[in-house]
Amino acid sequence: MAGRTGRMRAAQPRRFFHLLIILLGFALIFVGKADTLAVRTVQTSFSGLFAPLFNVVATPVRAVETMFEGMRTVASLREETVRLRAENERLKRWQRRSEILESENRQLRTVLGAVIPADRQAVTARAIAAPGSSFSHTMMITHGTDKRIHRGDPVVTADGLVGYIIEVSKRHSWVLMLSDVNSRIPILLSTSSWPGLAIGQNSDVLSLSFLPLEAEPKENELVLTSGHGEILPPGLPVGRVTKGVGGEYYIQPVVDLRKVSFVSILVRPVGEGVSEIGGFADFFTPLPETDNKRLLEGFSPKDVLQ
């Protein structure tokens, strides 16, 4: 009897637990069937209750995230700045090199197409000294005897005559320019073939001298070298005739002597002997005389080269 009573007492808690589970199931069924508006109201109440807490917690988190994002952005911008600066410097170097090459190309075109006589060869050289001063219009150029350059060799550009060599070293030469007061260039007027002499005046024009009395130069007439004296070859453009105040005639050089950067030196071919400058008596080479006319006796720059 006592054992049976003990078993009944032990079964009572299990029954109570089973009953509680059944009641909880009915409660869940009831809640599931309840009005959804009430559920939403409860959810909204809980959300409104915990929203300030969530906001307080999220604010420092967002600040930290923003700080790290800013650090990443700054680092990225710094790397981009360094890259752009390097690229900018590289582009500047290329721009400077391009400008130098463009300028050099433009200057080299000034000697392209120069008149080269059949018995001469052209050697291109760079001008490395200013074209003189108020008292001397000379110019130093690269190349000397190492390029077969000799005294008396004409110096030209594509436009015409610049001058001629007066001094030569192994690697450099000095050019006496047309405008120098010591320059004497035998010339011919291209249209009328009258001979004359172009004399430098240390200015931007040359004096047209020693013309025959019968000569009548024409405005803008081309002036060429005559070849008298056998120093300068004939046919090199010197300038154009211009009329000055008082009816005097001058020669405006075809080459802008103030802007010469590259020149061509007309040297004699390899194997051809280079004659030395003769004495002062060889300065004149007379031309044949005609009746009732007075012609120029040939001139050359030999007096300057003595």
C-alpha cells in the first residue's frame, strides 16, 4: 500500500508538467490567432523603447568607421598626389625636350636647301657665340680643321650668304659676317649684271659701292656674289637693293644676321688642294674693258684674310 502511494506521488509532477505544456500550446495558438495590430503595437513599443539605446551605441561605431574611411581616403589621396606629381614632372621634362627639339628643328631648316656650288660640300655647324657687338660683327661656330674648314670658306644658310671664315682652330672657327665694317664682298646685280662691292657698316644694311657710273640699280633687285678673287664662289645670294635717303643705294641682307643659329660652311671636297691666300698684289682681278664704259675691277675678301 505504501509503495503504491509513493508511485502516485511521483507521477503527480509529471502530470502537472504535461498540463503546463498543453496550456502553453493553447496560449501560443491564441497568441497566433490574436489581432496582428496588437502585435505590431507591441513591436513598435519595444522599438521605440530601445531605439535611443541603439542610436547611442551606433554613434561611436559610425564615428570610428568614418575615421578609418577618412584615413584610407587620405592615404589613397597621398599616393595619388605623389603619382601625379611624378607624372607632371615627367611631362614637364618631355615638354621642355620637345620645345628644344622643335626649336632646333626650326633652326636646322634654315640651312636646308642652301645653295651649294658643284665644287663645294656643305658642313653644318652651330653658332656658339653672339653675332658680334657695335664694333665687331663676328661669330664663332663649331667645327674647324677637323671638318676640313679653311680660311676663306663661305658660310651660308638656306636664304643666302652669312659671311666667310677668317680664323680656324681644330674644333672652332670664326666667321666675319657681311655686316662687319671689314667685310668686302664682290657682287653682281642679278638683273643688269653690273658688278659692285658690298661693304659692311656694322649696321643692318650694307653699302653698295664701286658701281659703274652707268649702272642703275633697281629697287628690290637681287644681289649675288660675283666670284671675283676666287675666294667666294659666284651665285650666292647676298641681299636685295634698297634705296635710302638722298638717293643712295644699299643692300639689305637676305639673311637675318641677328638670328643665325645654324650655318653651312661650303668646304672644298676631299682630295682637292686648298690654295693659300696670295699676296696683296693679287687682290685685284681686272675685268675686260669695253668702249665708253667703266667697269669694276674684281674684288675679293683677300685683304681681310691677310
